[in-house]
Amino acid sequence: MSTPVLEGAGGFDLDGGPQGILLLHGFTANPYGLHAFAEALNDRGFTVHVPLLPGHGTSWEDLERATWQDWEAEAAGALDRLAGRSRPLAVVGLSFGGALALHLAAGRPQDVASLVLVNPYVWDRRILAAPLVRLVRRTVAGVVDDISKPGGTERGYERIPVRALAQVARFQARVRARLGRVRQPILAFASAEDHVIPRTNTAQVLRKVASRDKELVMLDRSYHVAWLDHEAQDLFQRAGAFVERTLGGS
């Protein structure tokens, strides 16, 4: 039986104009820390949809039961729901949400017009041994609230099921194999200091995609959870302006 969703951690929608943005949270996180980002995009006139990925926002035991197919299906379903009421669409992916965003862009170019990626999580050799580690350990410690600015929180899991890490590794391999199909305009942000994922992720993504319109913005004063850190407002402004340009205005 699933654990009830934590207060404030559920998915949500912000109604706006005819153009839509799908905002995807990261692995072990949830929509709790995304309200400010979503509201900043909504203030520009966009309809914003923020889903809760299966196994998240409740307990790590629920995450242990989730598969990469569950996360893929929820992201695809969320895109369907948004596409049913908003056109054109952009996808904003945060950390592992960036891997999901790239997967959607590669497979559904007719639905995804542009991408914003913040510290996308697509490569991590450390988790390749998860199937073996799982034989001796059920969970490992997570890195929670990697934020330089005091006071912010994602309300993520402090323990990570090793089984779920194995699922992440499988999905990342699928995403990497399809990066060459991604042709949409991309605005990518990378934190100069990141204690959660290898810092080379963002640059590697931009090298592998086929997009001609792509830009990398370095965040010098923010850790991994940049959307809750010192440069959050600049991140929101740049992301909103990019989506306006690539979707043709709000």
C-alpha cells in the first residue's frame, strides 16, 4: 500500500494562456520545491503542469517499487494532458527530470517545441554497480537539499533504494542512446559546484544532441538545486524569456 503524499508534495497545475510548459522534478524529489519556478513561468502567461512521478513525495519504500517505465509513462501522460489544452509546448526538466525531458523530445518532436534543462542527470558511472550493491544493501544515503542558500528545501528522501538507482541507470542508458534525435532548441543551466551528480552531465548533453539552437548558462553561486538557490530569480527570468522566444511569444 502506498504512503499518503506529503503535504505540498503533490502535482499541480497553474492555468494561463494557450502555450504550455511541462515542469518535471528530479529523482527522490517532488513538486514541493517547484512552486516559485512554476509561478514565475505562469506570470508570463504560460499554462504550467507539474506532475508527481510515481514513488515520489511519499516514502522511499514506494520509490523502491517504482520502475523506469512508471516514470516514463507518467511523463508521457503528463505531456498528453498538457497537449490536450495547450499548444505549443516546452518541457523544463530538473536533474533526472532533464533525462525525462530529453526522452520526450527525442520521441515526440511534434509535441515538444523546446527544452530547458537544469543540471540534467543523464550520466553517472557510480550507479552502474547498483544491481550488485542491491545484493548486500537495500538503501544508500541520499544527498538532500544541495542548496547554497540557507532555508530552502525540496523535501526529498534521505534514503535511496538501491533498486531505484538501478532503474535510473537503465533509463539513462536509453536516453543517452537517443540524444542524437533531439533537435529542439535547448537552454541548459549547470551549477559550478554540484554535490549530487557529476558536473559534466550538462556539457555532455549539449555535445550529443543534434540541436543547433543551444545555450549553456553556468551558475556560479548555486548548488544542484539551483531553482531554490541564490541565482533562482535569474534562472526563472532566462528560462521564461527563452520559452517565449522558442514558442513564439506568450
